[in-house]
Amino acid sequence: PQIYRRPRLHMSLTTAASAELLIFACSPRVAPLPEAGSEATDVAMATSWGDAVHISFGGDAERLRHTLITARPRRFLFTGHSDVIFNGGEKTLGFTKPGGTLELVETELVAQILASHGVNSGGLLELAFINGCRSEALGRMLATSGVPCVVCWRGRVCDGAARVFARAFFQAVAGCMSYERAFVEAKRAVLLVTRRSGGRAGTAVATPLY
């Protein structure tokens, strides 16, 4: 995973009406992600933010635009496909319409929607976490256009590792760690996941899974 930071141009005060975290969990019918919904629930339960966490199980780009306006989140997590090929080779997010229909919009438009709510653009959004394969291009767009901190993946990622990383990351953030420290803690959490395997002379040992 990668983390990008850009110096803040100015700060906006968070009001009681803003959400601590907005989660979009998208699992399209054409390429379902069975762990997307449970990952969103895991992350919400790992924090102490309660009703200040808004979860959208599925949702298209218009719903994202609307929810960013109404929920005014400080942080955004997308869990789903982020390397869907669109428009001649461009990789973009896999949003879902009602019923699980896959929706694709231009990566630049997705970046504009999120960045327009970024702290550096006068909004409240200070973190965008794109928890999907090959999301670095979008992450870099966001980091240079209004969102101070972005977490993304350079290559492919196992669903289980992505879930562990997201849960540990937001648990650390809720515990008042900086985003950089939370990133390091989440990496450790992934590396500490083990699996049972056979050892010498029939003994069983636990070795790293990821």
C-alpha cells in the first residue's frame, strides 16, 4: 500500500453535523467481492465513532456525490474494484447501481468529486482510502488536487489482506494515531496474520499468510 501527503493550504473546522467516516462498499454482480460488506462492518466496529460512520452497501457515483454533500465526512473509504478497465485502458472504480449493476465513470471525474470536498479545496475531507487493486493512479490524482492524505495500492491485493489492513488502520486512527503511524500499524497487522502449516516430523507451525 502507498500513502501520500500534501501540505494543507488551510484548515476547516469540523462541526457536529460532519461524519468521521464514509464507507462505500461495492460488490458488482459481474465480479462479486464477498468480503466487501463485512469489511465495511469490521472497520466501523473497530472504531469508536458509532453513528458518525456512514456505510453505503453499494452505490453509484451520483450517490457518492450526494452523500459527500450531506454527510460532510472527514474520511472516505472505498472498498471494491479499483482497476476496472474503462475508456481504452484507463483503470477506474467499480461503483454499483441498484441490483449490483457495475457502473464505470472516468477516473478524473471521480477524483474531481472527492477532491472538491478536500481540506485543501475548502472542505472537510482529509483522508481518502481507496482499498482496491492498482488504485495508485487515482490516489495520486487525489493527493495533488485537494485531499491532504491518500492511502492506495500500487499492485494487486488479496481481499483478506486488504480487509485486515483497513480494519487496523482505522482502529489506529480512532485511537488518535496520526495517519502515518496508523499506516505503519496496519502494515504490521497484515504481516502478523499467520496460517497453520506442516512442519518437520509432523509438527504444526504457524507461518505468515501474506
